[in-house]
Amino acid sequence: MEAPSMPSERPGRIMSGEMAEQPAVLRRILEEGAPRIREVASAIAARSPRFVLLAARGTSDNAALYTKYLLEIRLGLPCGLTSMSTTTAYGARPDLTDVLVITVSQSGGSPDLVASAKAAREAGAITLAVTNNPDSPLAAVSEFHIDILAGQEKALPATKTYTASLLSLYLLVEGLRGGDGTAAKVLPELAALVLSRQDEVRQLASRYRFAERMVITSRGYGYPTAKEAALKLMETSYIPALSYSGADLLHGPLAMVDNISPVIAVVTDGKGGEALQPVLDRLRGRGADLVVIGPQSQVDAASAGFVLPTDGVPEELQPILEILPLQLLAYEVTIARGQDPDAPRALAKVTETR
């Protein structure tokens, strides 16, 4: 007689556990990582970089975009997102003297990121690696390194490393401008509060179980959140999720939105949310199924939504909270569709691009 087969482990167990770790990770960064980040920021500030280039892939690319907003708004430093193929494929060698090049990577192992950072240092750049692996090749070739202290991440969809990257990069920018980052101390408690409301997100997920496509939009600091949310939905549930700046949405893609099109708007409580208002009005005018992630007043004016605890939280820190219900949404939609968010098809934890 055959032995009875053991029941398989619960789908999404790893991703769920790592999402739940985020308040503790944020607290660890504030208590243990902040002093080192201040040291790195002080050393870089003394070099007076003339502008900044950011290099990353995937989820880390969205963290880099968030950093671009921080650096340009908070420091007035011009920033660009690099096209690594100009170096790795075409062999370009621009003069990067006195340029700060920040490379963001969870693993620090992708060959194109390592090669790009190495070439940047050889071209005169101040190079900083931001990773979850201090022993990575990327950390080794860079002049400076920040460890985001997220702990090993086993689930293929990155969750805790994303919020850890955002907070670490926020503290870096605060250090560059001589700030102490104390405004971030509220984040661990607020993150725990948001994550405790998973039942609310499960109800939202029922709207998207049979969705054929989704549109996610925002402006300002919320735009990287929209891009990261779209990535999480696509890699876990396989729903085509299109992310747009609200301004870009009005320049053509709005035509595809109708009264059965699900749209998620990330409405930051601040200037980004104010800039998004004309877009929200147009979406409501087209009868879109509009779900808002943001403050109570914005959720009340939408079809549905998730109210974020934004009172007293600076606009530049809200993305760390905004992504949490959207991570939960990707998880819940995937479970509802009978799939396992821990094991998206065709994906590997370390993606080796060149």
C-alpha cells in the first residue's frame, strides 16, 4: 500500500511571512542601520557631487525612482536613471568625475549592475551600492556600501527588501542634507497597523479575481509605488497591470479606460495627490471602477479604497506605507486565482542580466 501523500505547504506562506516582517525590518534600520547610513552620507556630502545617477533593475528600479524624487526635491540635485547597456553592451565611457552613482540591488549579484558600477568608479564616479548582501560583488566594486538589513528574503516577489530600500535611501538623502531622519520613527508602528488590516484588502481583492487588465496611477512620490504595485501584480497573479504617471495617463492611455476598467490610484497626501486630482476627476467622468489608496477624503470619493494613516506623516515617507496594502493585494488576488505567490512561473530570485 502506498504511503499517504503529505499535504503541500500553504501557498504564499513565505511571501506572507516576509510581508509581516516589515515593521521589524524598518525598526532595525532605524535603530541599527541609521548610524552607518549617516557616516556614508557625511563622507559623500564632503565630496560635493555635482549630480547623481541611479542604476537598478526590477523592484530596485522602483526604489531608485523614489530616490530620484527625494534627491531632486529635497536636495535640488539633478538625477538620472542610467541605461546600463550603454556601458555593458556599447562600451561607452562617459566622464563621471564628481558624479554620485548609486546602484540599488537586493542581491548585488547581477553582472550588468556590477560591471556598470565598476566602470563608473573607473570613470571617476563616487560609487555607492545599496544592497541586502554586504558580501556581494556589487558591494565589493563600489567605494561605499549600505546594508538595508532586511534579512534573507526567500519569496520570489520582493516585499521587505523594497520597503527596507526605501527607508535606507530616505535616511541617506536626509544625511546628505544634514537631517537626522527622525520623522521616520513613526513608520514601524504605522506599518504594523496597515498590515493588520489584511481582511480589508481581501475584500478589495475580490474585485480583481477575474480582471483581464489593471491600470495603476499616481503622481510625485506615489508614482514609484504605482510602478512597484503593477510589478507585484504581474509577477504573482499574471494580470497585465499598466502603471502610469497621472500626467502620462491623460496623454493617450486614458482612452482605454471605460466603466469596466479597474483603476487603482495611489493618492499621496500632499502635493503629489493635489496634482493627481484632475486625473481622478477624468477617471470618475469615464465611469472607471476607481479604487484609491490614500487619505480618508480621497477614498470617500472613489468606488472603494484603503485608507492610509497619513496624518503627520511627511509626503516623502508615505510611499513606505502606500506599498503595503498593494503588496497584500497582489498576494490576495493571486491566492483567489488559485496560484502560489511564492513561486511565480519563469522567475528566479537573482536575475543575471548583462
